Amino acid sequence: MKERRVTNRGAPAAPAAAAASRRRKKPAFDPSGGFFSGVRIGAVAAFAIFVLTAITLVVLLSALYPRETPRSITPVALPKIMDLPQFQGEHKERLYWGTYRPHLYLGIRSRTPKSLLAGLMWLGIKDGYYALRHTCEDSDGLKRYGWVRHDGISYGRQVILDQNMNITTFFSKSWNDGSGYGGDWSVRVNLHHSSEISRLPNGESSLYFYIAEEEGSQIRISRNDASGLAASGHRHDIGHWQIHISAENNTFFHYAGFRTGNMHNITQLVQNSLIVQERKLQLPDTYEKSSNIVVFQVLGRNHLQLDVTFLAGVDEKKFSVQSRLDRLSGIRLDETLRVQEQIFDKRFENAYKLDNEELSSFGATNAVEIGKAALSNLLGGISYFYGQSLISIPSKEQKHHRESFWKYWPAALYSAVPCRSFFPRGFLWDEGFHQIIISRWDRNLTYDIVGHWLDLLNVDGWIPREQILGEEARVRVPDEYILQHTDNANPPTLFLPLHGLKACYLFCDFFLCPAADIALASLESGKENNAERAFLEKSFPRLQAWFGWFNRTQAGTFPGTYYWHGRSITDKELNAKSLSSGLDDYPRASHPSADERHVDLRCWMALAAKSMVMIAKIIGAPHEVRKNWHSMARSNDLLFQKYEAMSQVLSDFDVLNQLHYDRKRGRYYDYGNHTEKVKLEWDNFFDPRTGQVQQVLRRVVSGRPKLQLVPQFGYVSLFPFIVKLIPADSQILEAHLNLIQSEKLLWTSFGLRSLATTSSIYNRRNTEHDAPYWRGPVWINMNYLVLSSLHYYSQEPGPYKDAAASVYKQLRANLISNVARRYNEMGYIFEQYDHTKEGEGKGARPFTGWSSLILLIMAEQYQR
């Protein structure tokens, strides 16, 4: 709309003034660049006042009527578990530094949102070209890598075999006079060639060690310092810090400093900076202004030994830097590492008491070392993440929001990871299995990790099942898996370690905790385990919210039934996946519907309810009653009554059989809208993008589905046995022992396969590109749960006690023998084992998440 020109009083301009205006040859200078040309200052001022008034009004209205934060990204209004006193002070400081970047071959950071980062690289060969080794990549083709000793806090030793290079890395943390917050730490790297022939430039080995500041603060670099000072800086939490580097005399140093805000592309940054100088690939010895990443290169032939020492809280006036360095490097470090290794070995022996002679009788040579590697790589894989999960906006709310996703609140996660190369991030259902192992080594680590997970609960009681926090984690995840869906569950496996902790607290069972004798003495002397009780008291309201979320969102249409929500079928899938169950492509009903009943989820809920009962007993009863929990006065404990009633319903054997038991076949099954007449067939279609006829596998249904028990026998069918819902004197138990032993079904010489050979979907692809995952291969975590139940039934009075013991003994021997054999051959513990190829390892490696349960199988330590 054109604006009519007016005077300051609003009347039309006088003719004389208009004529004078027309006589002007040039317009007055307009500093606005033309937009306000011809508009008087008063109009501009009025417009500015209008805009400011509008903005002020919007701000005031926003303050008075703030936009409500969506429930999906609103934290539950409960005290945080990690605010407990037991997680502050010395505990927090001892865990400050660690190898908390497990996606790297060696990566160090602190448990802070913005940390100093440290890492190791070396020059190797990949596809015929020189390449930096930094992030753990299966495509690097390393013969072996992994921690063979790691205590989770202060000591680790890792072995890496890369072609003809043997690399050993050590991590040692210490607290000495003068140490700043979090203590000091040392890294030692030994590299030597197994042969004199080297494919590296000029025959030289090349190591790189870097320090990076996420906060962006400058890292100062030092040159030619007699003490080996390489870099220094300052942080508000640890004060002044220094990095010292020393190596052998026949080595050469180079460096580079960079200024960047991206910490996830350090590999590329370093690789792009390498130059060729006298037939050597080396850093350029340059330093960008205010660099916040500094990289040091050490070059040498054949054998290299590199010591890196980090000193926190450096203050020359109080303590000598040189005396601290002397303790943390050279000969003194040799002695420290030797002592720390001895302490680890002794602690391991006391905790697990492995019978090497018995294990050798299974053909498991080197079994004790394999057990140590399984535990160590799990502990060495504990990570610290900080960031925001990305949440898919629920479909019913998408029309009210313009965003494509929501951001969860900024949060920290301290967690183990399933696999350093493929899955270096937190997975909810994996973590429960991880903590079964870790809780037997260090219960305080388990409290800390479980506390972090439960603090991620939103107001509805939901926890994102996959934690992708921060750029370092996000860049390693395909886009289709980044968004988390609020209707997707994950098995509540965190109840597994909590059940073990409670059992240790209540029953002091040596099978459940190596520290049981200490707990027993504490109870007998009348002293309460205040830390554990405080943890459970603070956790209980969050567990209530989580348990309630399952009951609200995963319930079936028939009372007392449950099913994994989120299944949907496409014309390219043989069977709709149930990713939320953790068993991904395990076959369920052919046609997803709200009428489904999933037997595994009902059993998980029965276990969760039982755990809630036991926690209620602990936090609701006085100490004298907890010493003899059977005598508890139940009538006054409403919490106990509520969960006891739910536990009884979910554990009701008759109801379970009515819902899921096929009396004709003697097996437990899912229930749903199902037909067996489903297959994938090749279909021709015209692709307009290429102008050619293409082929694609499509799902073809030739039978009408109906509501029925789904006749797919495998791991899911064993859940009533796993959760020990079958009475010890029931003939159904006898039938299950026979089913487990049947070679036509699940039994192999390498462990129980995930799906029976008689299943219509056994070992079949789900799509053209999806190989069978939970449709045949042997998985260690499920075999551990079956062994746990076999061990339980072998000790329970009943007619099938001896039969259970016999099956237990043979299955345990098969698992130990195969895992040990494959580790000795291939250098790794694997995600799965292929029963069709003599038990070969397959899938991700090193998969020292739940596959580390092989250690507890060796030690015969099981869940009650």
C-alpha cells in the first residue's frame, strides 16, 4: 500500500512546498539505503515505537502465559538420584577422569559437559593407502584390540594388533600430594613391529597424541622444554594443568595446533594437515592463533615407547612439578603399573574364583585370561555422554508444531556400551545385562550408572531406549535411528541388577555379590547399609513411574496382557519388527494389531513387579524386620500390598497358561492375528528414475490371518522358564527341559539358537537387505538367562532337579568351549555365534557388552 505524504500536522502538503520539492535536482542523503526514502523522521520513530511495543507485548504475554513444554520432553518432578550425597565428594572426584571415549582406540575425558579431551592415533595401512587409526572401525581389519585389564576407575592395559604392529596402551590414574581435582593420570604406549619389514613411510612408526579443549579455551604449546612440557592450560574445575611427553632418544617430535569448534572430525583435521618432508609424513610444526587442539607426533623406527603425563592443579609454589613427574613416568611408572596389575589380578581371583582346571576340561584354554578380557573391555567401555536426545513428535501433536523433532533436556549419561566399534552409545535394555556383571565387580559403579539412567525419566515415566548424546555419538548413527519414539518401550532389564543388589542386601548370597560377607557382617552387627538403602529410596519413585508407564502404554486389550507397541508392516518385510522388544526381527504375529499378547513382555512385567515388592520391603520396613523379611508386617505397608498384588497376578501360573500356553505342543507362544502363509517373492517394477525394470522382494500373503497362538518357538517361548514362573514340580518344567535339549529345536553344540529349526521363519531374511538376526544365531545374554534358571531348578526340591542339573552342565560346557575357542582363534568376543558354521563368531566385535556374561557363566554366578 502506498503511503500518502503528510506534514507534521497531518494536512496535505502546500502547493509551494511541492513545487520547491520538484525543483530539487538530487534527493537528500538517505542513510537507510532507500527503504525509508521520502519518509519523515517522525514516521520512522512512530514505526519504531510500534515495533518495540509489539515486541514488549509478546514478551509480557509469553511470561504471563508461557508455552507449555510438551510432556515428552519434560523431566519427571522427582529429586534426582545423582544428587544423593554418596555420589558427591570423593566418589565424584575419583570418577572424574577416565577412558570415557570408548569409540576411540584410546580416548580420555572427564565427567563434565565440556571436557578436556585426549586421544591416541597412529599411522597404519588401509586399502593400500596410509590412514590414521583413531576411531574404532571394523573396516580397519585389526587382528585384535581391547582392554585385557581394566578396573573401571584407575588402571587399564590394552592390547592392539595391527598387521605387523603390536601396540600396548596403559592408563593409570593417581592421587598424590599436589594433585588437582580429579587427580593426575599417565598414558604409556609401547609399539613394536613383529617383523623387520615395515610398509610405513621410510620404515618409521608414527604415533600421535592430542589434547583438545571442548570449552574452546586456548591450549598453550611449549617447545624444547627440558622437563618434556608439551602443552598447558587452565580450567575452572581443575586449575592450571600441564601435559608432559617423553620418549626414547631415537625419536623425533612434530606438532600442530588447530582452532575449531568441532571435536568429532579430529581424524580428518590431522590427516589433512600431514605433509611429506624427506619421505616422511609429518605434522607441519604450525600453531594457529588461540588453538584449542594440539597434536604431537612421535616418529621412530621399530620400537617406540611414549609416556604422556597429565598434571592437574599445577602450582609451583606448593609442590614440585618435577617430583610429581618422576612418580608418574619412567621407572617409577613401571613399578606403578606392575602393582596395579597385581591388584587387579588378585581382586579378580577373589571375585570370581574361576576353576582353571575345570574350564580346561571343556577345551577352554586360556579361560581365565578370556574372563579378564571380557570384564576389562566392558569396564573400559564405560562412557560419559552429555547432550540432548532428539525425540520424534507424536503424530497426534504434529499439526500443532512446526518442528520436525523435539530436543530432550540437556542431560548426562554415565553408561557402559555394547560394542566400541558398532554401538559406542547407551542402550537401555543392554545396560541391565551390563550391570549384572559390573555390580559383582563394583556395586558403586552400578549405583552411579543406574542412577544416571533413571534420571532420564520424563514426566510420563518414559526413558529413551537409545541414548545418542553429543556430536561424537551422533555422527556414528544412521539418520533413521537418531529420533527416539515416545511410544516405544525397551525391556526393563535395569530390574535385573537391582534385583541382585537387593538380594545381596537382604540375603547376603555369595552367588550374588563378592562383597556378601561384608554385607552380612553389617547386618549382624545392626549397622544398616545406608548408601544402598538411600539409593533404593531415591530410585523407588522413579521405578514406580517407569513401571506405571509400561502398564499404561504397553498393556493389551485383554486384562493382564501386554504387547510391544510400535510394530507396523510394510510390503517389503517378511514379518514386522519389534525393535522395542530388543529382539528386533524375532517373528511375531504376521499382522500387527492391538489384540497381540507378547509372552516375553508379560514375563518382564512379572519380574519388575517382584522387584518392586522387594524394594518396598527394604525401604518400608525397619532394620529388625529386614533381617528376617519373611516376618514383615504386611498389613501396614500399602506399597508392599499394591505391588504384591500385581506380582501375584503376573506370576499366576494358571493365568499365564490360559493366555500363552499351547497344550497340544507343550510350548509357550505369543498370541495375535497370524497366518503362516507369508513369504517374500521377487517382483518386477519400472523405475522411472533409471528408466529400467528393477526387481524387489515383496511380501506375499496367501492365507487369511486369524487370532491364534503364534507357532514360532524360540527364545521368547522360554521366558516363563527364564523368569522361573513354572513350578518345580510341574510336568511343564519337564517338557521344557526336553524342548531345550532337542537338536531339532534350539540345542546346538555352541549354545541355544534363537529360533527353532522347525519355525517357518528360521534363518530367513526379513527384507532383501536384512539378514536373520534373532532367527537362528546363538546369543550369550539369553543363554545366560536360561543357564540361570537351569541352575535354579537344579537346586530346587522336585522330581526334575537332576534333569535340570544335567542340561545345565552340558549347556554351560558348550558355551564356554565355543566362546573360548573363537576368542583364541580370532581375538574377539562376538555379538552372536553362528551355529550353522561350527559356532563361528559373527556380527559386531568386540561385543563385550552382554557377551561378557561368559565370565559369570564361567564363575557360575547367576540371578536368583
